[in-house]
Amino acid sequence: MTALAIRNASVFYPVPGKPSVHALKNINFEIHEKEFVVALGASGCGKSTLLNLIAGFMAPSEGEISLNNRIITGPGADRSVVFQKHALLPWLNVLDNVAFGLKIQGHNKEKREKIARNFIALLGLEQFEQSATYQLSGGMQQRVGIARALTSDPDILLMDEPLGALDALTRERAQELILKIWRNTGKMVFFITHSVEEALFMGTKLIVMSPRPGRISHVFDLPFSQRYFETGNARAIKASADFIDLREKILQIIFTDESGDEHE
Ligand SMILES: Nc1ncnc2c1ncn2[C@@H]1O[C@H](COP(=O)(O)OP(=O)(O)OP(=O)(O)O)[C@@H](O)[C@H]1O
Ligand SMILES: [Mg+2]
């Protein structure tokens, strides 16, 4: 079943006194149930713009985006966003941060704490429920952000470089955690990263984007996360010959884009 559909979407950003920026040109793709779609591409190719369209933070200049056959016209509880900076509320403890969206939605204290505790446990944060968020490490703060995003039971999780600020070891652990959550919850995921290795490891589908104007240049189906669920050995997968071959192929595509070689 097609759940998210992006049809002929283009975005022009107006710039005072200059020609407008053509941030996205004629984007077409779909995210199906249980897919984990990763977007990769040179800086400025329009990845965040695309995520913002799906989130409903902005409207496309042309085209349309729909979720479960309903056109997206603004933000909604069927989509949750996890940003690179977790955007937690420093005056609230972990439990209240995770439950915050439910409070806004008007759920009573008992209900929202029950739901929040479920996701706090899923993210392995039980011991930190009462902690202030500034007492947590960056990786733990990001887990709080993910728990909060899950509380509204969205159809799709939108993640814009969620692991970009983490050290290498924490990042690898967080990748595995997100994959397990994705499998356990069955959510669709749209995930932006600058790391080719992370993209290949996590996605079931990879879209590679090119800049000026932003567009999708390549699409790959990926087998590696499935392999991870079968073997549990992330490092061995990332060191395997077919993983490395594809990684080098994609790096080549992106470096060619970065050096200004236009495809049009
Ligand atoms: N509000 C805005 N006004 C004008 N131009 C913008 C605006 N937001 C983004 N742009 C431009 O649109 C293009 C796409 O930006 P976007 O942030 O979507 O890229 P990105 O792929 O997410 O980049 P990065 O990898 O650096 O995060 C860039 O050229 C950017 O400068
Ligand atoms: Mg971005």
C-alpha cells in the first residue's frame, strides 16, 4: 500500500532582490508501509526542504504531498519529526518532555504518563525518567527526542540528521536502536543523513539527491538492515564486500555532484 506520495513537488524560495532559489525540482516518490527511506546528497540539495514539505511546515510551490490519500496541508499528529538538535524543554524532566505532546493534545496526566513510560522503556531510559534533560549525554537526549516523537503514534517518523552530533560509538549504537524500534513499531521512516555508511546500513530504500536544483538522481533498494536482523552483527555487514562496493559507488555519485558537474 502506498502511504506517502509526493507528486511533481517543486519548491522555489523567494530571495529579495535576487532570482528565487529552485530548492526542489519535480520530486516524485512514494514511501510504502514499513519502508525506511533514507535521503542522501550534497549540502543544499534540498533534503531538509523535502522533509519540511512532508512535515507540513511549508507547502510546495508546485505539486502535492499526500499521506493515506489525504493531501498534507499542515503539521499533524500522523507525522513526527526528530531534529539533529533534540529541541527538548530544559525546565521539564525526561518523563514530562516525552509526555509533552500528549499534554498539548489534552490527554490527562495518568494516560499521558502511561504512554510516555512505555516509550521511555522502549528507548532504555527508565532510570532517567525523573532526570533533568541537561544531565543526560547527547545520545541519551536524542533518545528522549525519539521517545517523544513516538508518543503521538505517528504513521511516519521524519528524522533530519538525528545522529549527526553523536560520537562514532554512540552513533552506531543509536543506529541499531532506531532499526529495532522501526521493526517493533512498524512505522514508516524518512531519514536524512550525510553518512553514506549510515544510509546504506539503515534504509530499505535510498534516494540520492543532486543540487541546483534539488532533485532525485538515483534510487537504490537496500538489503543490509534486513541482514542485520538476521545476523545481529552490524560491523560485519558494514565491512562486507557488497556494502563497500555500493558505498564507494554512492560516494562517487555525490563527489561528482559536489564538484559542480551538472546533470541537466
Ligand atoms: N528559507 C530559505 N530561503 C531561501 N533559500 C533557502 C531557504 N531554505 C533553504 N534554502 C536554500 O534551498 C536549498 C536547499 O536547502 P536545504 O536546507 O533543503 O538543503 P539540505 O539538503 O538540507 O542541506 P544540508 O545538507 O546542508 O542540510 C539551498 O540552496 C538553501 O540555501
Ligand atoms: Mg538539511
